Amino acid sequence: MKRQITFAILLISSLGAFAQGITKEDLDKEIKPLTQKINSLQSENSNLNSEIGTLNSKLSNAKKCIDSLRTKTQDNSHAITQTANQLGLQIKETGDKNEVEITEVSESLSKNSLYGIIGVLLAILLSGLLYWLLSKRQQNDKTDFIDQLSKTRSSIEESLVKEFGKQTELMDSQLHLIEQQKTTIQETPMAEPDHSLALKVASEINLIERNINLMDSKTKGLKQLQASVGKLKDNLSANGYEMPELLGKQFHQGLKVIVTSSIPDENLEKGQEIISKILIPAVMYNDKMIQTAQIEVSVGY
């Protein structure tokens, strides 16, 4: 406002100074642009006053918002402080409670652990004692079982020896028939001998010998049986029949036998072949083969 007054005074003074030499038309020409400028300035001033009022209103509203936010911030800070105090108290109470519970659990676990260790040691001790008792009993039972098996085997072998003894007596009578047949052949040289009885006796001898090899050498009556078998073989030999000893001999391809089976044997050297069983014995009559042996061979690997 002061600017406008000052400008007007200057304007009047200028007009007074130059009024004497300026005509009315010139004066109008000079005043008219000034008047327009004054009106423009007044319009701008009015717009500025309006904008200032708007800014003042916005500032006032902003101040109110700031005051409201400050109040809310203070309230929130107070609430946070109060909540923090409550949480701290609760945490402390919970910590104290947990500490007490942990102490109680720890003491309980210590006792339970001690009882558990004692229980495990007792279980191990009882298990060891029970195992020792069972082992001792099993050992005794095993010994008794083995003794019983040994006695049973001895009894069976003794019974077999008796039966084979009776069989040798029967074969001895059959050998007398072979001797009579030999006498008949000598009287009639053109007659062909019948070897069936001799082959039957040879097979029976082979069966007895095969069983003897499986028996305990201390079996009662075994030596007498072996002597009887030897006597039978001697009587066969006296009548011209021979039974070659093949059991336990080395097998080779040139041997005149029939191999029925080959069994691997880890106790033999690799490639070694031993006759381990005679199924049908070889029989010679007057140095001539009348029956080919059938054998089983054990092979080393």
C-alpha cells in the first residue's frame, strides 16, 4: 500500500513539474499508460492477497494436522511405553516361572537318568547271567545230545555188524555152491560157467565193505566182520574170481571203469581225481573182466 501511495506522489510531482510545457493531449497520452499499469498492479496485488489468504488457510490446516499428529504420537508413545513395561513384567514372570520349571525338570531328569542307568546295568547283569546259564545248559544239553547220538550210532553200527555177520555166513554157503559148480565144469570142459552167483556174492561183499568204511573202528564186532569179508574174498579168489581194489585209487582215463558221477572235493589238489565210491565192483574171472566197475570220482578244484 505504501508503494502505491509513494508511486502516486511521485506521479503527481512529475505531472506538476512538467505541467507547464505539456499539452492536455500529451498529458493524456502519458497518464493513460500509467493508469493501465496501476490497474494491472492493483489486479496483481488483489490476486496476491487472495493467494496469501489461501496459503494462510492451508498453513492453518497444516498446523492443525501437525498438532493432531503430535498428540497422536504422544499417545502412541505413551501406549508403547506402557505396553513395553507390561511385556517386560510378563517376560520376567515367565522367565522366573520357566526357570523354576526347568530346575524341577532337571532334577527329575537327573533322578530318572540315575534310575535308568541302574536299570540298564541290572538288565545287562541279568542278561549276562541268563546267557551264561543258558550257555551252560545248552553246552550240557549239547554234550548229552552228542553222547546220546554217539550211543545211538554205536548201537546201530553194532546191529549192522551182527546183520552183516549173518549175511557173510549165508554167502559162505553160497561159495560152497560155487565150488560145486567149479567141480562140475572141470568134469565137463565144454560147459560154460554161470557167474551170476559169484557176481551176487561180489556185490554183497562190496556193499558190506562200503558200510564198514563208514563205521567207527571201535565198533564192537567190526574186526570179526572184516575178517569174515576177507575170508569170503579169499574163497572167491580160490574159485578164480578176483575183485580189484579200486577204492581210494587214482583215477585216470585208461582205467576200464564206468564213472557215474564226479563230485567236487576241496580237500584234494586241483585236477586230482580219486575213486571215492564203488557202486558196482569190478570182477575178474581167470584174469578176464566179466563185470565192469561203476564208480564215483571226487575231483579237486
